[in-house]
Amino acid sequence: MKRYFNILAAFVFLLASCEKDTEGVSKETAFANFEMTGDPILFLKPGATFTDPGVKATESGANLEVKSTGTVNTSVAGVYQINYAAVNSDGYPGTTSRQVVVFEATPEVASLDLSGSYARNTNGSLAVFTKIAPGVYSVSNPGGAPGTNLVVIAFHRTPTTVAIPQQVSNDGSVTSSTGNTFNPATNTLVWTIINPGYGTAARTFTKR
């Protein structure tokens, strides 16, 4: 009988210890849920006024304070990023962001559409252009690097110039391009990707 009593006492002690060890520890947390007003990519002409439509953050239906960082210089064409952050009741942060594109295509390129797949001359890897506004393209795999998921925004500045303005790309890296030439007769693009994960060689693509 004494043996069973000792076993029971040990079990109770172990249970109490476990409860003490987990006291005050949240097993589940509801992360901030963001609801963006307006589109995730906004388009402005140079000189326009930017007004942030804002973002709402909630945790299980309760509003959370949202702090935003980032600026937009509408006097300079470019791709700008506004970041939004909120912290839930357990202290866990959450973030989201939107891009603001400041650009106005010239009449000679506004009606053109470069959308399509462009094969890199060295390996056949495809850079895919999708027109999202006059003279503005979302480009996946702009470096023709197999296995990457880099996505950037590019500007068709002139009939013979397509460039990636400096921006924070989808993977968080800062990306741009130089040596930006486009031959409309052959649909051939040449540019050098400026990104920490890419080399400095010029990359040539031809539309398929």
C-alpha cells in the first residue's frame, strides 16, 4: 500500500511541476491579420500627390496598432515600398507591404506590349514579362537564373531602353539593372542585374 502511495505522490508532483513549467506560456497565438485598403501596387504619374490608403490589422477581430515606414518621392520616377507592421497581444510581430510605382510612359511606348517569355542566350532560362501598366512590367526571373523566384518591376523608358529601377524585390533584396538596351527589331534585351546574388556579366535575352 505504501508503494502505491509513493507512486501516486510522484505522479502528482510531476503533474504540478509540468503545470508550473508551462505557466504563462502561450501554446497558441493569433498573428496579426492585415487588410489592405487599395491595391498592393499603386501607380502614380510624376508630380502627383501620394496619399497612403492605409492598412488595417486585427487579432481575432480586435484592432491592432499599425506603424508604417517608407517614403514616396513623386518627383522622381521609381518603385517605392511602404512597409506596415503590427504586434499581436503575445508580442509577435507581423508585416506586409505595398509598392508605389511612379512612372509615365511616353506616347511612343505606352501602347506597346513587351509581354511574353524571353530566353537567355546562355542557358535558355526564361524571364517572363507581364504588362501591369503602360510602360510598366512585372518581370519574373529577370536574370535568367534557373531555380530562382526573383520578381521585379521594369520600366520601358524608350523604344530601345528597358530598365529595372532600384527597388526592394519580392525576396527582400535590393535589385536594379544597368546597360539596359532593347532591340525592337529582334526583340532582344540586354541588361546587367545589380543584386547581391548575381554576377556582373551582361545578360542577353530574346523573345520566344
